[in-house]
Amino acid sequence: MKFAIFMNPQIPGSGYAHLANAQARRPIGRDTESYQRLLHEIREIAVLADRTGYDAIMLTEHHFHSEGFEFSVNPLMLLADLAARTERINLAPLGLVLPAWDPIRAAEDVALLDQLCAGRLRLGVARGYQSRWANVHGQRWHTGATMSDKSAADDRNFEVFGEILKIMKLAWASETLRYKSDILDGWSIPFPYEGIEGWPAQEWTRTLGAPGELDDDGRIVASSVCPRPYQDPHPELWQPFTISDRSIRRCAQEDILPWMFVPNPDEHKKKCELFQEESEKAGRSYKLGEHTGILKMIAIGENRDEAIAQNDQYVSQDFAKFFGAFGYLEALRKPTDDPKKPVRRSSYQAMADADLALVGTPDDVKRGLQRMLDRMPDLEWFGLFMQGQQGVAPLDHVKRTLEMFAEKVIPEFQD
């Protein structure tokens, strides 16, 4: 098993755990002093993770978070900074919300980061579920956020995501690219698709450029997307946080590693079985759990009660008030709950009871990991969800928890 740290970077002193400070600096998302503290914490955690044996650090993409939460507006830029400060750890945007990107700019930026970190990049690609920003950035493609509800908007988002990923792959694999999209409202490369007239440096390009960029009349009829990725043909693809069967099937078809946020081990096993079956249809044979990842919170203390009490003050309120509004509290639903009523419980105890969080002593946490491996012996990736830790808990507490997990837990499971 390999181990990753997943952060929705949070500006220190924001959220309900620091309500007075967050209100005094409102909007704290535009407060430079607070943002510099965020950068310091992310860098400290990345360097520690690199030193103590974690295999990857993962950052999400979100915009317009004036409240200071999920503050990772461009994970590629942040990871470029971390690449220069680390030596061995893999770096993963988890993920780029593709319907919010231009396909060529995305392909170039990804390839550049892969070159900067000499192949330590793992590329997460996502569809986007937050309307406040996904609708703005997706407007060029007439798409927006989706809740995977099989609506017309969901279908459009699914289609645009697939088309942008297709174009990015073509750009990475081909010396020159010529393509016209019917899905992206007539987008083409080159533009106009028939050719760009009057390129002044024709002799230079014909002698030194990629073969096929110019036609016999000197028109630009194809483009060479540079640089190419360090990895051939591109970094391994990941997708967060895959729950719907439709997305799992596409991950299998495209050979994308799905990260899953399914707390119950038995339900997670069913999703892994579906991925395994669909991968087999696509000609790839994976063992149960291989080429998949799962995300959970971790709380380590002298005992279970201490771990729960300590983390309750850091995690519960922000998770309930923010993520709960997007339906994430459904992860805490019990079989005895009324299916017609939303889940209201949000304590850390409830998260532990639902297996959303593994809590207690290092031995307790190891038993939680083993429960998953008993069902999926070849589970490849385990992610520590840092929600309610970085930016809420004191940095020293966060680093001690990560160090203890690395020292006491990882060695017994790491390949």
C-alpha cells in the first residue's frame, strides 16, 4: 500500500473554530498576512511528508473561497513550489477541474510541471461540483457544476470533461495536433481550422519546427504543443472522488485510478469490484483494490476517547457547516436512519462510527486499515484527509500526528 496526504488548504485562523479571527479579517481569503501563513504550513507539511516516507501529497482546485477554506486556486502552481522543496514525494493535483480549463493550456501546464519535478507528477482530473466557481469558469463550454444526478447539466459536464481529457492526451502524444471539436462549441487547433494565413517566420518553422505544421502554401495547419511531459506518454491519471458507477466505468475505460470516498468497507469493496470488472473489459487485469485509492480522516491519541475529543474541536463544525451543505453528511447515514430525512449528526464520534475516520492509538488505526485490506487485499493507495487539521489545529499538532502515523503505521503496510 502507498500513502498520500490530501489537503484542501485552509487559511490558518479561518472557519468556525476561529470565528472571531475570521470575522475580524473578513474576507480572510484576501488577507495577505493570513495567506502567507497558509503557504508556510503547506510547505512545512510537504517537507515533513517527503522526509518521513509518505508517497504523495495531493491538493485540490477551488476558486472564490473568500472564507479561507479549500484555498487552492491553482494546485499546479502550488505543487511547482513544493517540487523545489522536496526530493522524492509524488505531487498530485487532485484534481484539475477540466470543464473549467482550456485543453491546450491545461496540457501545457501539466507537461511543464511534470518536467519541473522530473516525473514525480500524478495528475488528478475532476468534474467540479461547486456552482459558485465552476459555473463561472465553465461558461465558455456552456457547462457548470454537477452533483452527478444524471440531469442534463450533469450529462453536459460529463461530456465536456471527456472531450477536454481526449484533447489533452492527443496534445501529449502527438508531435503536431490538428483537431476540431463538435462538443466544445466548434473549438479547434489551429484556429481557424482551415489554417492560419500569413505566418511571417515560414522559413524558420519549415526548417526547425515540427513536421506538418505548415502546408505547401505556408499556412499553419497544425500546432506542436510544447513541452511534452517528462513521463511517456503522460503522468498517471487519477480522479477524485469517484462514487457514481458511471464515473467508475469511465475510469476503467480510460485507465484512470479512481480515488473513492466511500466510508463503509463493504460498500467500498463493491465499487472496487465494479472497477475491476470494467477494467477487465477494457483489456486491463487488476487485482481487487489495485489501481484504486481510498480517503479517510486519521486521529491518533493516547486512546480512542482522547483522539475523538481532541479532533472534535477541529473537524466537526467546519465539516458539518461546509461539506454537509453539499451532502457529505450522507457518509454518516446509518441503516436505521429515515431515508426521507437528511443526516444531521456531525460529531467526530459519528465519523469514527461510520469508518469515515480511523481513530485511537496507532494500533487502533492499524486495525482500521486491516479491515479494508481484509476485503481488498491489494488496495493500492490510502489517503489521509487533512480536513480540520491543517489550518485549524495547531501546526505542531498536525506535524506530530503525521510523524506518528509515518513512524508507527506506514511501515507495517507500505510496499
